[in-house]
Amino acid sequence: MTHVGILGGSFNPAHRGHRSITLAAIDVLALDEAWWLVSPGNPLKDAANDMAPLPARLASARAMARRAPIRATDIEARLHTRYTLDTIRKLKRRYPKIRFIWLM
């Protein structure tokens, strides 16, 4: 079974702190890789005033993840989920052979 760490966030923008904690988690938890779930919108923030557009945040995350076992993805937008619990449920159904580990 593949072990994948999940780090969700706005990534507004992605920064070295995201990368550092993710690489540490990959090492300590012996993960195969980590996915950064770049949120299409935070239900607790006013997107119009607080966040860059999703494509810009995704590009920032992909640039920060370069040359590391980190995949930045907009899968929450494609799954049409807004809350973590809904996202995890859909990921587990879509990828039954992956064991997801939530990173905080």
C-alpha cells in the first residue's frame, strides 16, 4: 500500500515552511510522497479580499514543490469539496490502494 501525506491549505502563497514541514513528515513517517491540496476557497475567509486566484496559488505551490516528492494539486476543486472530511472521504473512495495520512 502506498502511504501519502496530505497537507491542505490556501497556499497563499506556498512558502518554505510548507516545504520544510512536508519533507520532515515524509522522512519521519516514511511516506512515499505528499500531496498539497490547494484549496479552491477557505470557508472561513473572504476569497475576494484575502486570496489570490486558484491558478496563481497552484502555480506557487507547484514551484515550491519542485524536485521533491510533493504533488501540488487542485483536486478539491475537481472533487467539488469544501470541507476536509468530505475531501478525505472522496479521496479514500477514489484511491482505495492509498493510505492517506493527514498532516497538520
